[in-house]
Amino acid sequence: MRLSEAIKRLAVNAVDAASPIDLVIGEVTMASPLHIRLNENSKLIIPEELLIWPKRLNKGEDDELKRGDSIMVLAMAGGQSFYIIDKL
């Protein structure tokens, strides 16, 4: 095996080992402005500035997020952005 191939394989394995996203369950703690708490860390509250969510979950829509709603969240690596997928 050539050195370049070995380096490429090591890089791919490193990326695969450190998943860039995690699927976690959370709860809406405040609807306006939106804040959520992830079940894996009950002390950490994620503010609206770090959240992305589908328009159908906006205030005023039929499926709007309300306090106490359980949600599925994709947490991006580094903890700087979180994508709300859907309500549970």
C-alpha cells in the first residue's frame, strides 16, 4: 500500500469514528423565544440563536412548538447548531 493511500484510509476512518452529528431527544422549555433542553444534559438550555427548525413548527402554524413538547434534535459537532427534526 502506498503512503498516500494509507493516509487517506486513516483520514476516512477518523471521520467515521467521530460522528459529526448526534440524534438526541429534547424538550421545549420555552416557546417564545424558543429554548430547548436536551435529555442527555438536563442543565444545558439551548437558546433560539443556535436552533434551526422547519417552518411548520413556527408559532401560529398548526404544528407549532409549545412548552413541554418532546422533540427529535440533530446536534451538530461542536455544539454550535441544533436542527429540530420533528415533534415526538
